[in-house]
Amino acid sequence: MSKVLKNRSSSIVYSTFSDLNSLHSEEENEHEIGPDSVSLGVRFEKKGRSGKTATLIFGVDVLPAERRSELAKQVRVHCGTGGSAAEDHILLQGDQVNKVMKFLQNQGYKVKKIGG
């Protein structure tokens, strides 16, 4: 019986493709999304929250999870309020629509107010 490798990442893989390194660098560049190519929507919400107000930022699902959580932290610190980051939106406590819109525009994002 042969032994099973416990660490599969140490397995050696050979390729006849001569430009393999440049292929990996191109794939990494494709995943980087600039702020100017992301369109975000900001909305004030009170309904269904027991009378408490919240500001939601939509459109963050196109960002990688790491950048999404980093952006959520930056916005929370800028507004001086609590909040959380989900897969499809960022939630902030209170009515922070104007602060959030100015902050995101300064960061280079396309921002649109949703609702009244």
C-alpha cells in the first residue's frame, strides 16, 4: 500500500505550459476591482427594526470579503457608530446617509441614494 500525502500543497506538478507564472499574475489582476468601477446604493431604513433607524449600503457583494469588511470598518469609524457587514450589504446604526455618501465618494466609489 502506498502512503497518502497529508500535505497536498507540497505535491510537485509539472506543466508543459512555458508561461505559467504570467498566467497566474493575470488572474490575480482580474480579481482586483477599483472603487470607480463599483456602484453602491445607500438607503435609510426604519421599518421592521422596532422603531430603530439604520443606514444600509448595497452593492458591496461585488467586493472581495476582505475588502468588504475593511470598508465596513472604515465607514463605521468615520461615522462613529456601530454596524456590521453582511455578504450583500453593510449596516450602520442611525441615520448616517449623508456622512456615508460623502465618505464613499471621497474614496472613489460611485454612490447613489436609494429612496426618499
